[in-house]
Amino acid sequence: MIKKTLKELADLIGGKVIGDDRIILTGINSIDQAKKGEITFISNPKYLPMARTTEASAIIVPPGFEASEKPVLYTEDPYLAYAKIATIFYQKPYHTKSIDRRSFIGKNCDIGKDVSIYPFVYVGDNVRIEDRVILHPGVFVGDDVHIGEDTIVYANVCIREHCKIGKRVIIHCGTVIGSDGFGFAKDGKRHHKIPQVGIVQIDDDVEIGANNAIDRAALGKTWIKRGVKTDNLIQIGHNVIIGEDTILVAQVAIAGSAEVGNYVTLAGKVGVAGHIKIGDNVTVGGKSAVTKDIAPDQIVSGFPCIPHRDWLKSQISVTKLPEMRKRIKGLEIRIKELEEKNK
């Protein structure tokens, strides 16, 4: 069991303690389920009244929180503090599983120290696997793949030939990396397949959700840059570039050769057309269609997307359409009556 004093946690997140900073904490939990010995957090103001009823031994709170009978840990961002503290309490110790005899390892592979390869993993020829990598059951690793240290690949992931995976990458179950890009040239009424001979490169500290499909480039590389996080059910087409620390929420689909900047958020079910560029620090609202370039530092929504405030105004107008239709119909009747009187 991991034990930390409140002061140690405060030092970890750069927060300030009011109350007894020597109390021992053994975990973190939600405000309604926390027990004695655990710390909880309040990031949403609607939960502030629960600070008086929670059984937690300490509370992470935002600036301006009123004094409490319990020790409190003040921080500018309680939710971020929760994430960091939860990592401390719930980190999983690394246990080397070695290379299971029921796995298959190809020729001329370079496998680092403390690597875990579970049963029914297939590793092709000339593969380089760095230290402390974990390959769970059913993983396929094609020829000439490079996987960086401390990467975790969960069950039934496919990493096809020549692709490059960085350090500390997490790839969740069912994802396919390096499938052929969707490229065809029309020959009359038939479609001629364009060879997809590029790769996928995934940089350090990326997390790929379950059942993602990331296509290899036709030429060159499809590139997922450092710190990108993708949700489940994401489609990334050939030659796409995803900038650093970008977030892709569930069911986003990005067509080939699109470029997404740094620190971008694409909300659920966003579709991005091919060969366009989304600038840095852009947020695209859910179910939006990006059909043209978007300059940096914008919030957009809609189908096709427009500035978010304009989209909100348009949605208000949509809710009034039945009333407007009724009024227009009444006006048409009155105009017709006036025209008949003036004949």
C-alpha cells in the first residue's frame, strides 16, 4: 500500500495546505465515495456543499474555497492535481514476464532488457524492441518495426511492417497501425489500387485508444507527433500529420493528407476533409465537418464549420423555424387578401 502525507502531495502538485499536513493518505476517491484515509477533490462548484459531508480525510480545492473542518489542499487546477495524485496511488508495478515460449520471434530481432512478450504474440524479422516494452496476447508486429522503450501494446493490436513507435506510447486493444491507405486511381469505371509504400510514425508519449485505424502513407509517412491522445474508434488517413498534444475524441475521421496543428481538440464525430490544414490551438465542436483550412486560435462548429458563436446563433434560429414558418404563412395570406382588394 502506498502512503503519502498531505505535505508530500502538496509538494508534488505545488499546492498549499491549510490544516494538518502530516496526515497519512492511502488513496484518492470521488467526493461521495471517499473514506477515511483518502483524499478527494472538488473541480466543479456544484459539489462544494459536499465538502461538509464527505468522509475523506482531506480535500483538494480551488482558490477561494471557504475554510473547512478538514485539511484542504489549495491548487489552481484541482482536476489536474487529481490526475497527478491518482497516478501516484494507483501506479501499477512493472513485473517482467519475459518472452513466452508460445510467442513467435522472427529473425535478426533486437530485443532490449526487461521486455514482456505474452503468449500468441507474433514478431516479424528485423524488429527492434527497446527496454521494458510490453506486448500483450495476440499482438502482431510486422517486419522492420521499431518500438521505443516503456511502450505498452495491449491485446490484438496490429503494427504492420516498417512502422515506428516512440517511447512511452500506449496502444489500446484492437488498433491497427499501418494498414494500407485508401488510395485508388480511376480507370474508366474501375478503380486501380495505388501502392501504399510509406509508414506510420508515432512519436513519444502518445496514447492511442481502442479500435483506431491509422493508415500508412502512400509515400513518406503518416505522422502522429509527441503527446497526441486519441479516443476509441478514430480513423486517420494516409499522409495525415497530427500536431503535438492534440486531442481526438471518439469517432473522429481525418481524410488523407490533412494536417492538424498543435494543441488542437477535435470533438466527437468531427470529420476532416483531405488536403486541408487546421492551425494550432483550434477547437472543433462535435459532429462538425471541416471542409476548408482553419486559421490558428479559433473555436468552430457546424456542418460545414463556422465560428462557434455564429453557429450558436444559427441553432437558436433553427429552434424558431416552426414559429417563423407559421408567421410567414399568415403574412402570405394577408398579402394575398390585400392584393385581391386592390384589384
